[in-house]
Amino acid sequence: MKSPTLCLLFVSVILITHSAFGVTNVITNIVTTAKGNGADTWTSESSPDTNYGADHLNARWAPSKPRNDNIVLRFDLSGISGTITDVTLTMIKYRDYEQGDLTVYGVKNGEAGDALSDWTEAGLTYNNAPWITQDGSYDDNDFNGSMTAAFGTMDTEGNKGDTKSFSDPDLLSYLMSDSNGLVTLVLTRESLDKDHQERFASKEDSALDEGSPSGSAGDYAPSLVIRYIKIEGTLILIR
């Protein structure tokens, strides 16, 4: 008969070996605004009570018009179960415009606007956006600096159907620090070198401007391309 002590020692070695050699998977997940609790819309200071949740997406800053329009995106990260190592925001141009850059902001984790109950795609307006503190003029984007963080600028020059992308270490850190499985990004124009808007496809769009190209709703939705590490098959020895 084998010694009980030897059996326990043998099991311990096997468990520790499995713990040390768990399978590490590098996974790429494309999370669009059409998935889960995702949402996309835009708000306009010149029409502060209007909701644009069913529209394609528009960003513009033109004090002379006056116009101050911001794109708002929410992504549901509940399907990500691992350590995020890389993230890229992608958006598809709805029309042919070559108008410069958009600055990408994020609503900070835990601030008003971060929770699912804080805003809805069908209800958000400029007047009720939690991260906006209105000053009565069109001289800036009105974002509350204590509630939002700027990550950098996304180049938007190109033609209809082009995919524009943005990646930055601050955006990665922002996702890594998320605690509720939801992130809200806000895109705005902060340059007056060209006094026009930027239009991008939303999750509602089944076609781009003038009906071509076409597909199904969600095909042109904004997305986060997320790469993360997930360790599977790990056994933990409890003594």
C-alpha cells in the first residue's frame, strides 16, 4: 500500500506544475457600439434639446455658425475577461470630408456619464449630457475637466468608407482601469482651421451616404479592437 504522505506529495506536485504551466491565450475581440449595452449618438449645442440617437454621427466646431457638435460612443466591455494589452478605436467615414482631426475624450471611471443609467442613446441631448458644463458661448467644447480626460487626436482626412483609427497609451490605461464594464468616449473638433463637420457611420446605418456601399445595420458601427491576455487551465493549490 502506498504511503498517504507520498500520495499527497505527488498530488501537490501535479497541481503546482499545472499552476506554473497554464495556457496563455492572446485574444483579439472587436467590440462595436452595436454589441450589448453599446450606444452611439451626437449632441449639438445649437439644438441642445434634440436627440440624434437614430442618426449617423456628426462632429463640428464652428463658432461663426454657431455650431458645437460632439460624437458620443459607449462600449460594453463585459465580454473581455483578461488583461488588456492593446486597444484601437475605429470609425468609418460616412461622407467625403477632409477636415482635420478630432480629439478623443473619455468620461472618467465612476463619474456621472460612466454608468449605464446615466444616459441613453434615445434620450441624450446637449442639455442633459452629464459631462457638459455649459458656459453660454461657443468658444470651447464645454466638457467638465474633472469628469473627462483627453487621450489625443484622431486624423479624419479621407473618403467615404475609409476606416479611421486611433490608439494611444492613455486610452489603453483608461480601459484597463475600468470597473463597471462600460466606457463612454466623446469626440469633438478643437481646431478652427477648417470650419466644417466630420460625419461617421453609426450602428444604425445600413449604408453610407447616398446609399452606397450598403450592408446591414451594425456593419459600419464604431468599434474598439481590443487585444487581451487570458490564462486558462490554471489550477491553484489550496493548502
